[in-house]
Amino acid sequence: MLVRCYCPVAPSFRLYGGRGIKVCRRWHTFENFKAEMGERPAGLSLDRILNDGNYEPGNCRWANRSTQANNSRHVKASEKKRHTFAPLGKRPIITLPAGPITSISIRREREALIKTNSLAQGAG
């Protein structure tokens, strides 16, 4: 946590310290961190609830890999792309309900949307 936030030569620095992520001053001492977060539960690792926020009390939790994967900047960016499509000609922007994200679902949903819009225009 400290290395990724404060050591510019660390491979992950650009994703943490390079983005301005910091560790609260109190947690620079492991004993203070452990006193506030407790022992790491088996199978879990430290997760920031708001991933643009700092490592600090109230923004950290112990989470499993699945929870962490769903809380990444990458997933949040993908959700934005998944929910809203650009206008097609003069058609309005269409927002889709949330659902599981897969690499082919975005393409298939867009194709279905285009087909549905084409059929609706032909019927009118």
C-alpha cells in the first residue's frame, strides 16, 4: 500500500500514487493500520470503497476478488459504455438497464438495438 502510493519506481505507482492516491498519515505505522482494520481475514484483501479515494478509515474494507473486480475503475468505465449508446442518425440515445458485463454482450446488445431501431422505423 505504501510502496504503490509513494515509490515512483514501483510498477503500480502510476495507478495509485501517480493518480494522487495517498495513505492516511496514521496508517504509515502498521500497528495503527492493524488497530483500525484488524487482522486480514482469510481469502480477503484490502479494498478502497471509492477507488479514487485514499487509503483511510471509512474508505477501506476487506473484500474478496469478485467484489474488488466489480469496484475497479475499468469496470465502472465499461458500465458507462454499456448503458448508453451514441445517437444513431436522429434517433435518441438509448439507455439499457444494468446487467452482467461480458466482452460480447456489449457488441450483441448494440447489434440488437440497431436491428430493433431499423425494424421500428420501417414499420412506421
